[in-house]
Amino acid sequence: MLRRRTAVAVLVTALLALVATACSSGSEDDQPLAASQQSTAGLVPGYSVSIPKLNETSQLIGLGLNADRSIQVPPLADPMQAGVYTKGPMPGQTGPAVVLAHINANGTPGFGEGFHTLAAGDEINVTTPSGPVSFAVTRTETAPKAEFPTAAVYSDTVGPELRLITCGGTLDRSAHNYLGQTIVYAKKV
């Protein structure tokens, strides 16, 4: 139990750093998201995520922590690439598995572009090495970065859950930075 609490504490710390730095519109002229914050881990064998409502599918790459303890994000060079935080529960395991995606990059829509349209009951399918797992969206919210619902996103759950996270809310065009985060909450069905 102590190990799990420690892992959650590390994840919470990492998330706070992510919220502060990782949301960028990915303008070619001004990219505040450093290449060093982007994952180079490659695909996580056997894992992919599919969202039928959005007609999108992505294999999942591994995301870890940067040196500053922020969570890595998928590379901006491929905005349709989603990543899974591999230091927490994986999709289908008990707990909140966290999948991160970009809303866009360099003017190209990203895998997370439609997250804000997902509503209760919408389906999310994850392929895992042990077989497919289906989730149903329970709710979607866009929260200002300063009010990110850390406990709701990362607290222990009694069963397998999924969190899809991307940038959201208002775009500060001068800073090329979204002011919020869109979070999709889903439970295994």
C-alpha cells in the first residue's frame, strides 16, 4: 500500500509539472514544449487505443518522467500519436491508466482534438497483450491548469479506469499555449 501511495505522489508531482509546461499549440515559430520533454521510448508492445466516435486509433508509446519530474508527452512530430504513462496502471489493470495526446501540432490536428466532444456512454477500446478492454466514458471536463483535478484523475480506483488527457480550453495565441486541460474519465465495462 505504501508503494502505491508513493507512486501516486510521484505521479501527482509529475502531473503538476506537466500542467504547467506541456500544453502548446505547437506553432513552428514558438514551441515552448522542448524536445527533451517528448517521449522517445517507442511503442508499448500490444497496446493501442481506439475511439469509435472520433474514428481514431493509435498504438500507444511509453511515457515516463523527464529529469524535472514532469510527465513526458508524445512527440509533436506525430500529433496523432497517443502515449500511456508506464509508471502507473496500464489500461485494463486496476487503477486509473493515463493516456496523453496532443490537441494539435504545427497546425495539424492531434489525437486529442476531439476529446472535448466525448460524452457519458461513449466507447473507448483498448487493445492489451491479454486481449481487448472496453471502457465507457463517465464524464468529460475541461479545467484551468491552476485548478487541475489531480485527486480525481490519479486517486486509486476499485477497478480498471482510463483517463484521456489533452490540452483544452482557451488558446493563448500570443504564448501558443492552451490555458486548460481536457480530461476524459472512463470505466471498464
